[in-house]
Amino acid sequence: MWSRHSAKVNLLMLFGDYILSVDADGNVFTWAFKGIEQSGAPVGHFMLDNNFTPSCIVHPDTYLNKIVIGSQEGTLQLWNISTKKKLYEFNGWNSSITSCVSSPALDVVAVGCADGKIHVHNIRYDEEVVTFAHSTRGAVTALSFSTDGQPLLASGGSSGIISIWNLEKRRLQSVIKEAHDSSIVSLHFFANEPVLMSASADNSIKMWIFNTGDGDPRLLRFRSGHSAPPLCIRFYANGRHILSAGQDRAFRLFSVIQEQQSRELSQRHVSKRAKKLKMKEDELKLKPVIAFDCAEIRERDWCNVVTCHVDTTQAYVWRLQNFVLGEHILRPCPENPTPVKVCTISACGNFAILGTAGGWIERFNLQSGFSRGSYLDMSERSSCAHDGEVVGVACDATNTLMISSGYHGDVKVWDFKRRELKSRWEVGCSLVKIVYHRPNGLLATVANDLVIRVFDVVALRMVRKFEGHTDRITDLCFSEDGKWLLSSSMDGTLRIWDIILARQLDAIHVDVAITSLSLSPNMDVLATTHVDQLGVFLWVNQSMFSGASSIDSYASGKEVVSVRLPSVSSVEGSQVENSDKPIMNKGNSDKPIMNNSEIKESSALPSFHQQIPDLVTLSLLPKSQWQSLINLDIIKVRNKPIEPPKKPEKAPFFLPSISLLSGEILFKPSEPVHDEKDNKAEEAENNKKKLDALTTQFLQFLQSSAETNNYNRGR
């Protein structure tokens, strides 16, 4: 880790065997790859002018040890990093410079400005070659020259539009409208290929290929994720996929195994309708999903996912097999519509149950989309299921019971088929969320008093009570076997409760609070979403990959372990493991939060080797994929066979066989070796047998005619 900057680092550039870093105060540091492990000090440093705020940096081709730095004031400066001197200052164009790139032609660079203009400039003679102006408002945020022989310049703006300019004809060639939903961060033409790659702040990266007759690019392939933080997630398909709903109005399916299988579920020709109506796709999409449920049992038959949306009086169904929005819309209580808040799918996969903000609960058939009755409690003043908002609904494993809860703290158990109220009880405070575990019939409730209560639905009594969170509880999740209960809170903690032992098994404090979580059916991976984070983070359950004697070393009981969010960078992961700074609990200053180094000292885990001196770690793979390289010798010794391999018995090249009259092949068994006389006798006998086997009626007639010397056949 290099740490010499006292201000935010805004610019980085790879410069041969060096890296240049520029911060907001105008400090430019030069870092060398060689010897970074020993010293960690920069090999060069110079300071920019006080009235010069750097905004971009580029190295012109063939300019030895020289860089061009653009500024927000609209001027350019040419520096020599070896002598640390400013060689020349260009006047600029009275507009903030936002991007700069070197062209394949010598001494020529393209400069993008905040006013939407692109200046192709000759820095050797300080002359303007050509100027292009964007028709759309916004700054030029990215530039790239084509290197496959076509005189093209690609420019990206803050509005997400990519423009292709023809340098030979000095005019606009094509425009990719709505290439991205947000500002374009980077553009790059592949070397000697008609392929352009673009990256945007909407969390997507796309490849465009120029192989059409009119010269317009077309989309080749892309990868994308949520452009706004996800709200709720859930494992699907035995833990191989994750369903995720975000604030960007997208409903996505992520693959845990292969990124190529991740995709956004279609919302019925949104792109086509947006082009026809001249609107953005986000304006035509459904509102953000606040709750959903899925069932795998009827995936091949009909829609198997139900979603509830923000301030929407109907619920939508999805056919996950085709990755598309279903044809039915579920509208509960059309006489007095209120927003749908919660939903669930029965264990058989045939019915969906919806709960609304007005206390109404209604059952629908997923195959037809028709209503199959509502659940009414005549004792309520509004003649609904609950006197207030429904915060949770659930069904048991046999379609016998339906459980619902209201905001005012009442939990009710209904007969699923007859829709009659069987029993009810009061929690004592306002409820926020419920989670039901079908195999063991336990119901976990979250209340405003920050207490998690576990009820036995059959016995109608509370069996467990867990306390520990100091802020609003955001999500709950049962393990597949029903022994663990996981909970997350806005206090930044993730707590694992042992239901059988009625105690806290482990607690983790993250720097960003968890908003949603889901544990895989195999209990080996935990997926989480966090506040203002676009990604879905995966955590490994260490107790599933270690012996029984090592499980206690991971579980800290009432101690809270402080960790950072997962990262694909191995360097960052090692820094977290080697951290020695204690962190105090924000909720309770008397209880310190233990960091990973304290847990590591008390555990029996093997210590990791440090990096090899004079080498740079360039891999971004997780440590689990390259850590075994250090122990290759041990692995070879362990895998060495005990006995040397035995040679297989030699088989003859051709298997001996006998042809029969029926056409079948009879393989001869192996016979012992005889001497030469026996071999000749056997050969003569075999020839005789073959002749006898091949004797036909015509052959017999010829033989008899030869003996009598009469070849006339009698009639």
C-alpha cells in the first residue's frame, strides 16, 4: 500500500514500469513497481501550480518521460516527469477540460471540454486540427481513437450518449442514443479491431462492433448489474442463482457460478415501447419491488414468482423459466384498492396470497390469475383480515394453515382452504416483519422494540426470544435445517442465533449496514445487500468447510467481530486480516468489537504467507484460488501414490475370430503355444474346416462332375 498523498487521489495512469498519481492538491507522485515491498516510497514528486486544478492526464506517444495534464481552468500543461519541469503551457479553450486522449497520429491529442466540444489539437505546433461540437448538452467525459485503420473518434458524454466522428470527412458519422443510462466513464477501442468498449456509472460495461454496411455500431455483448442499490434478495434454484430487486426498477437473476448466466428479467418490450414513445426505459418500467416470493415446484408449468411494488395496488407475476413478466396481474379488493405490501406463494405452487396496506388478504390462482377468495375477520371494525397494514403472510408446508400479522401486533392463524380464523395472539407491540420456516413450523417476528420472538404456530406459544440489536432490524432469515436464525440491523451488525440452544452463536459488525440477506439452501454461502451499495455480497460459512474442532474458533458468542465488506482484491483482504486497530461498538461503548487479528490469534487457522519480495501481485482472483500455489510441494507429496503404477496386460492387436454361416462372429479363446509341427497340423485342419464350412450345393456338383468328367446336369 502506498500512502503519501494528503488529499484525495483523483487521477491514476500506468506509465511503463511506473504509476503516476495526482491528488486534488496538485501533488504528482511517481511510483515504481520494483522494490515497492521494501520501501513503499515514491521515486519522484512534483507540485503543480496553485491555480491549476488537474482533471485529466495522458501520455502522448513517442514523448519520452512526458505527460500532458488538463485542468478545470481549461489549460493544458506539458511536463517531464524525469526532470520534474514544466515544458510548455497551452492556452486552452476557456472551458473546463474533462477528458484527454492520445491519437495514433503523432503529436495529436483529443481534448474534451465541459461545454460539449472536442478539440483535436497538435501539441507539437500548438495548432488546432479540427473541432467537433456535441448536439446534446453535457460535458465530454470519455474519448477514444480507433486503431484498426478507420479514421474514427468515439466520444461519450454525461447524458449516456456515444458519438462516432469521422476524422477524414470531419463530420459526425453515427450516434448511439441511450447507450447507457448514466454518464459514460470510459471508452476504449481494441487494438486493430473494430470493437469499442464503453463503461458507465450505471454499473454496466458494453462492447460495440463496427461491422455493418452503413458504419453504425451494434451491440455485441454486455455485462450489467443494478444501477441503484438492491432492496431485497433471495436464493433460488438450490443456491445456484440469486433473485434481486433494486431501486432501479429492475428485477434481476444473478448466477453464483457463471456471470454469463446473470440477466435482467424482461418487462414486456420496454425498450421497443420507449423508442416508440420517445421516453426513457426507466419511465416505463414497473416501480421498485419491495417484496417478492418464489416457488420452484411449478417453474415449468406457469408463473412462479410474485412481486409487490412501491405504492402499487396490484401485484405482478413472473415466469422465471422464460425470464419474462407474466400475463396476469393480481388485483386484490378492487372495491377499495390499497397498495400491496406483502406476498407469499403456497407450498404447492398453485396459489399466491397478497396482503395490502388496508388490512385485506386475498388468495389468487397463479395459473389463471383469478381470485380464490379473501380472508375476513368479522370481529375487526373494517371487516378485513387486520385492522391496519398487513406486514406479513405465510403458508405451511401442507396448505393447511395460513399465518398473517398486522402492524398493530396481532398474529392470526387461518384455515387455508375454508379461509376461517382458527386462532390469534398479541405480540404486545407493533410488528415490522415475519418469517416462517415451513419444515419445523416456527414463526419469527420482528417488532419495534428490537426484539426477535419465535413462536410455535401449532402450539400457539412463544418458544424463543432474542435481544441484542440496538437499531432497526432490516431482515430475517432461517437456515435450511431450522437450527439458525440470521438477523441484520441498521446498527451494522449481523447476528446468528442458535434456536435450539437459545443463544447468540456469532455476531459480525460491518462498516455498511445490511438491508437484506439470504442464506443458501446448502448453508455454505450468505448473500447480503448494503446501504448505498450496488452489488450483492457473498460470504462463506467457514463452519461448513472446517472440522468440528474448529467451529468454536469462528463463533465468538456475545463478542462482535468487526469485518469489512467482501472484496475480490486479495491485497485488500490481506490488509484487513493484518489489521491491528481495535474498533469500539457504536451501540454500546462498554463492549469492544473484536477485530479479525484478535480472533485469528485465538483460532487454530493456518497463517497465510506474505507476498514474495520484488514481485507485484497483479491477480484480482480471490485468495482461495491462488493460496494453494504456495503449498504446491506439500500437495505433490500428499498426492504421491503409495505403489508404482502397474503395466496393463498386453492384448493382441487383432482378436482371433471364426466366421460362421449365420454371419455371427465367434471369438476364439486363448490357446497354449505349440511347436511348429503342431502348428502346421492345426493349420491344415483349420483350412479343411473352412472348406467344409464354405461347401455349398453348387460346389458339391462341381466336385462330383470333376470326378466323373461329366459336366452336363441331368434333368
